[in-house]
Amino acid sequence: MANPRTPAAKAAVSGAAAKNPQRHRNRKTPKGPKAIGAPYKGMTKEQVAVWKEQVENMPWLHAGHRLLLRQVCILAARMATDPEMGVSAMQALGSLLSKLGATPVDETKYPLAVVEGRIVAGPHVRNACRRHLKDLEDAHERGLYFDREAADKKIAFFEDVLRLSEGQFEGKPFKLHPSQAFKIGSLFGWKQADGTRRFRRAYIEEGKGNGKSPMAGGIALIGLCADQEAGAQVYAVASHKDQAGILFRDAVKMVKASPALKKRLEFSGGEGKEYNIAHHKSQSYFRPASRDVGKTGSGYRPHFVLADEVHEMADGKIIEMMENGFKFRRSPLLFMITNSGSDRNSVAWAEHEHAVKVAAGHTEAVNDPTFIGEPIDDRTFSFVCGLDEDDDPLEDPRCWVKANPMLGITITQEYLQGRVDLAKQIPSKLNEILRLNFCMWTDADQAWLGRETLEPALQSFDTSQHHGKRLHLGLDLSQNRDITALGAVVETGAKEVLVEVEGKKTLVSKPTFDAWVEAWTPGDTVKARELRDKLPYSTWIAKGHLHAPQGQTISYRHVAQTVAEYDRDFEIAQVAYDRYAFRQFEEEVKELGLSVSFVEHPQGGLKKGKPTEAAVKAAAAAGKPAPEGLWMPGSLRLFEEALLQGRVRLLGNPVLVSAIMSAVIESDKWENRWLSKARFNEEDIKSLDRIWNPPPAAPQGARAEAGQFTGMDDPALLEFIRAQSGQGGGGYQLRNMAVLRCLSLICGTIGMLPLNVIESGGKKRIATEHPAHRLLKVKPNPWQTPLEFKRQMELARQRHGDAYARIVWSAGRPIHLIPLDSPAVRAELGDDWRMIYRFNSKKRGEVVLKQEEVLHIRDISVDGVTSLSRMKLADRAIRLALDAERAASRIFETGNMAGGAIEVPNALSEIAYGRMRGSLETEYAGAAAAQKWMLLEEGAKANKFGSTAQEAQHVENRNAQVEEVARLYGVPRPLLFLSDTSWGTGIEQLGIFFLQYTMLEHFTNWEQAVARSLIPERDLERFQPKFNVRALMRGTLKDQAEFFKAALGSGGTKPFHTQNEIRDLLDYPESDQPGANDLINPMTQKGKSDEPPAAA
């Protein structure tokens, strides 16, 4: 048996011990199982002898093995006296002995392997394992202990009694995976001081196909017949009874596959229709239930409740009702299993959040999964699979096992790779796959198809080549706001594709298709709708992709006439339609004398259309069931399949492509998917428009566009500057060296300078035990140093006006400061005069934070709520400096501004000219040739150009722009390394000036913001954050020393400061030396200065 107090186990909890050493002293070894004890009374001498022999040979045997050992003793003693018992008895004895010899439960093996990284797991499972190891160390202080005997029994029930019943595992013993053994052992091994089970609730969130339902079925059977509970009521619950029946049927199959259980349990209902499992000996039963059953509102006294697919539950009423019945039981259990969901207002998300917090041991674990280890809820077991924040399951298969602990056993690498490939091909599948296979909570809205999936199908072909073929049409009508579309499809042939049939991949011949779309929009509303939809309708109309007959609404006559043309050129099989405005269209068709077959095809995913009478009659004549009506989930599935298999060509049309690219998918809990009303992504549409309609070049001069100028007075230079102004994303201002230096100086000073929490009162000192001190001076968060954190926050304040950091609290103490992206935060003042912060998280959407959850450092403000950005206010000056610098670099880059000329008395031949030019370019060009003497031939002379007025003005302009930037940030020129105005002590004084008149405001701003957010109001008079500003003034220590000597009365002056007053000015703690608070007499250095001199 491995000892839970091994060095590895201690290391796993050492972090928690370091946070609170007092709490972790004098620990005791967790309580172990009871000894196996003496033989049963009434056993024969032979049986007792066997008992003693086995106990001596197997010292790990405990009280849980008593019944098994008794069977061994009886059988072995009988065999010794009856040699006729034969081989079967020998086999039975060997089986019993092997069970006794099995290694007992090791409650540290799996969690240690996870914590040490030998088993790969996600952040919340790692926290669950850390919690388990920590509890083995100190849970006895809360009256909890781990009962190895109890855990061993329940694991043995799975492996010795239960048999699996499906697929490759049919008939095999239910051998638990280490992760499953950890769950079962934890649920049944942890006990309270009175011997009842610790855990009353369990929340398990894993990827699809990881054996959750069979394990839950096994737990249900334990509750039914192996938990010594009289009259046990066990229920499988779910959002609807069919779902609850899945888990129940798993249990039914396992009972039928187990010889031991078949004898003890009885079913109600016929074969395949079972609805109840009874254990008559204990008067217990197991049956499925659902929210529908819960309408009675009372009467349930459950012992175990197994809740399946919690993410599909509309609310938690069925769970709440069942838990209310737990009051009648001593050790009840609610065992919840689920995939991840998408609704963050659901009961599943609430349970997910709670389980994550329980595992990490602090209340902000959903946003920060760092393990703290505070006991949040001792009654809940948590096992939440998930990925780390930087994991990408679409690109990195190594992270798949974090969401799928049974990878390689019940779920294969090949299967998950197929799911990833499907997500890449059909974006509307992405969220579903991330949820079900990789434990990622997603948003509900999903884009339908990606460009890489659609583009291979976009082809150019002549529809007339299909004249005479059977044509299927689909019609979606609109009136004045949307587009009316008529889709056409013809079958073109067949293609062999690889499909999976009964688990094997087989080549199957499937039809191929050509498809195209006609589209209409009201001509009189085109301009207004272009502004509204940001789509180039006019361009599409001009190129023939979109019909726009005059009028405020679409005339269905035009659409009907197109159907008539198709009826002339093709054989129309049928026209599928949605009911909206169909009756009006039908009248137009009748007026044209058309006779076509219409079949209903509703939009959305709520209902199916009715099949045609002809289809029903044909099915009846063939002896087949009536066909189902058309509906969007079915049609969508067939179209996606044909698209992925390369069996459909779409006639390229920007109207069709824009509709597909902007389409959004909705889905239900049964994974039916349909197209929702489009939510246009403007950038996608613009990109799409560029594919079909390349935009014209900007009206800009060729030389300005290329950045080629002849000099400072070239008009193209001004055009270039104007064109380039405003380019660049966030932070473009930092490309100006003066701005970068100013911000580096200010932010670096804030970051580098210690920010201490000072305790005032009787003794002034640095309060190192205060939680704010640790955040500001030691470790603000798991990945940043204090310098990095403060520098980042100050840069955000300088750029955006406001800097925000989320404060993570645990047990009333701040434990982390998490910087937030300032543009993603919207701050507002609530009705209660307290701040509210709405943070737009990329992964979790909008997160609303209270005032006490955010450290907010403001700059200058008009309303006192949010701040003005100095950088944005000075944007014009910074842009001018940046643009002129860019323009100058382009001028010198082109080489069009010469520094001088070579003068020759006579014209040079082409050979002489080439020789001279080559010499200049190879020998005298570049910085390495500076000051090098030039050798000239044939009377040539070198003449240097003087600076033009424009060039001199440019130099002055750049100097002035540096001055503007320095003025904006309050930084003296010498600190920008422009040392042309100050030297020596002058620079030193300017440094002090910078600290007093620029940095002091920033220091005070930080100090007061930190005090407001991290120091409780009751402690504000006692504790104050304070920068050690004098640490930056060490260069003036000589002057300070002279001043302090005079202040203490040295040199015959009258003292005006005590020693402790001077120590206070230096932020030193008070001195305990006698007289440290007295003014010392300057003449005698004894007594107080206001005392008369002593008599001679």
C-alpha cells in the first residue's frame, strides 16, 4: 500500500502549506481500514488454520476481505478432507485466492500521476487531484477520512460482478480505467466522522464516448443492491424520459450480462421494454424518471439519483425535487454526468462553475484555475474535463486526452481526427464538436460554411447544357426587405465515394449534381438597402447576378415567368416551397397556365412538411411506409454531405456566396440543425466582394503611392503624408522614438519603484503580512512580476486613459491581479453610486464585474467615471511627428537627395563615365567610406551642396516635434538623451523636477487607487500603499545628509527635527533608542533643547 505521506504527495500540497503554515502543522496520517480481525465463531480448526495461514501470507487483508476469506477457508478445508471434489473446486479456490491477492486501492496513485504530469489532464482535473492529495493530508481536521476498505469493495463490485454489454467489450468484466477508479474510490472511500459518506453530490463533465453512462449505471446498481440500504429508491433522471432511459438501459444490459446479478434482481416489463429493476430482498428499486414525472411534486425518497446530460435540462427542478427527498437518507448521492453546453444561464453551467470552484478551492476559479485549496464544499465531488487556455484541439492532438480520459480505450484517435476534419470543413459543426468532443463551452450562434469548403464547389458552367433533364426547384419568397431566391438542381451522373457501413469503409456510388440560383430584389429600394446591408447590390445587378424589377416590393410575376421558362427548357420534377406568400405566387403560376407539382418545405427546424399524395401512394404500392416530409435539417444534412464528397457544383454567383457565408446555424438538443436568419459579418462580405468585384485603385498620384519624391518641396511628399496619416492599428504612436522613450521612462519608473503597504500608528513599518503587499511587491499573478504588472498597467493608462485589473478574491483576501484589455472594458456608474465594469472576454462573452472586483487606475477625467487618453488628445501632434519622420525616411531611401556633385572640364565618354560611377558606388558609398579621401582624374572636382532652406526647416520641425512630445509627457529634454541644453548638476536638478512635477501625480494616483481597491475601508487609516520615491533620489544623498545634520542640531544650530521624524521622511521604521523622539540640545547633545543649560 502506497503511503499518502510520500515526498511526492507532500510536494503536491506544499504550495497550500506555504500560504498558511499554521494551518498545516501537526498533521496526522489519514485513517486507514480496519484490521481483518479474528476468524468467525463456529469455524472448524482446519478452517481457522487456513485463515491464519492466508493472513500471514497476505498482510494487506482488511475487514473488507472477511467474507471472501471465509469462503476460501471453507473450500480449502473441505478439499483437504474430500479429494473427490476435483478440478472445478481447484479453479474456484484459485479464483477466490486471486481476488484476495489483488492489490488494494491505492488512493494516491492516479492523483499523484496527474499532479506530477505522468498522466495528462486538464486544469480542473489537475485541481481535483490536488484537492484529493491535500485532503489526505489535512481533511481529518474537518472530521473526514479515507476508508480504503469501502473504496476497495465498490471497485471490486465493478470489476468482479458487473459485465459490459456492447460492442468490443460485450461480456467482459467492467475493468475500471484509472480515472474511473479515482471517481469510484473517491465517492465511496471518503467518509465523515460518523461513518457516513462525505460526498452527496458529484459533477462529471467529459467528452462524448468516455463511458459516463455505463459507469453511472454501475453506480445505480450499487445503490440498488450493494449499499446496505433498505428500501432504496434509485432514479435515472434527464431532461426527458427517453434520455433517462439510455442510462437505465445500460444498467439493464449489465444486469443481464452478470450471472451474479441476474439471480438477485428482477425486471418489470417485457424484453426490451423494461421500466423497473427490483431487489426484493431489500425492497429496493431502480427506474428512470424525468421532469414530466416530477409534476406530482412529492413522494420521492431517493437513495441515489443519476442525472444524465445535465446540459440539456431546461431548469434544475427535477434535480431540486430529488435532492429535497435526500433528507430521508443517511448517505444519499446525486451523480451528475454531462457533456459541455452552450447556455450560460442553464443549470449545467451553474453546476460546472460550482464544480470548478470546488476543485480549485477558491471562488474565482472559472476565470483563474490556479489551485488555492480552500475547502469550498466538502459535500461535492468534482471531475471536470477541459482544455488549458492555450490549447487548440483543431491543431494539436496532444491536448485531446484532457477532454477524453478514455482516449485509446472507448474512443479512438481516428474518430477524433475525423471530428476535427469535419469541424474545419463545415464551420457550423465547429461549436457542436468543441462542446461534445473537447469539453469547451461555446456560444449558440455558428457560422454555416467556411470559404475553404465552399470555394472548390464554385464553378462556371452553362445551364443550357442540361436542357431537357429533370429539374428540382426550391423557392423562398420575400416582399420588400429580403431577397427572393429560386434554386435549381439537376442530377448529372454518379461518383464513387468512401462511406462507413457497419463500422467498415466501403466504396458506394452516389449521384452528382449541378445547382444554381436566381435572385430578385425590389428595384426602388436598392440604394437604401445597400446602406443598410453594406452589400454591393448595384454592382451585382449591373453584372446580371441579381434581378431588380422596378417597384417597392417584389413582383411574383417575374419569378413565375422564370419558372415558366424552366418548364419550357427542362422537365420540372417538383417545386419545394415555404408557406410564406406562397398563395400569392401560386395565383401568378395559375395565370400563366403552368402545371407543376409543389411540395411543402418549411423553413426552420421545428416541423416537417407534408409529403405529396403521389409520393404516399407510390410508397403504399411498393409496400413501404409513407415517406417523411421535407424539412431543413434533413435537406441541410444531404447538401453538406454532397458538398464534402465533391458531388455538387455550384454556379458562381456572389449573391449565393454572400448568403452562404453570412448564414448562421441554430440547433436543438437532438443535434438537428437549420439555417437561422443571417447575421451579416461585414468584413466577410467585404472580403467576398473583393473576390468578385475588385475595388478600383485609390485616387493617388503614382509617385506618392510609391513613396518616391525629388525633395522636400515635391508636392507628392505632402500627398504621401496625407495618405499615410491614420494608418496603423493600436499602438502606432509607439513607433515614434520620442513617444516610446517618454512612455518607457514613465512606465518603467512606476514598474521599477517599490510600492509598499505602510502601517502607521505606534510604529511605522512595512506591513509584509498584508495580502496587498504580496500582490504589489512579490507576485501579482502566476505569470507576471510586480515590475511587469505595474509597467503594463501604466502603459494602458497612458494609452487609453484607464487601466483595469481584475481582483481575484478568496476567503476575503485578494489573491491575484489579472490585467484586463482596456478597450474591452466598459465602465459605468450604477444607481447605488458604485462602479460596474462590463468586460468583453474573447472566450466567455460579456462578464459583469462589481467595483470591488476591479482595480481601476484613472487618468484625467471629465465625469469621474472614465478618463481621457492623453495620447489620443495629442494624436495630431504625434501623427505629425510620425508622418514627417516617415516621409523623411522615404526621401533618403530613394536616394534622390544628393549630397554633392562631381564637376569635369569636358564631357566624359561612356567608358569613362561608367568607370567613374562604378568607382564612386564601390569605393565611396555607404557609412564605412565616410571621411575617405576621393581620388579624381582628368581635372575633375568634387563640390558639396549646401543645405536648402526647406531642408533646414525640416530639421527644425523635427526638433520642435520632439519638444511637443516631451511637453505632453512632462519629460525634460536631457531625460530623452537630448543633452544639448543641460550638463552636470543641471541634469540632476531636472531629474528631481521630473519626479516632483510629473511622476508625483502618477505615484499619488496609483497609491490612492490601490488603497481604494485593496485596503478595506476600516483599515485605511492604518494601512496606506506608498511608493518609495526617495529610492530615486539617491544621487542627492550628500545634500540630504547635510540637511539632516542641520535638522538634528549639528554645527551649533538649533535642532528642528527629531531622529524619528527624519526616519519618517526616509520611510524608515521608528527607532526604539532613547531620545529618538526628542529634540537634542545642540550644545551638549544631552537632554531636551528647551531645558536650560546645566549649572557649572
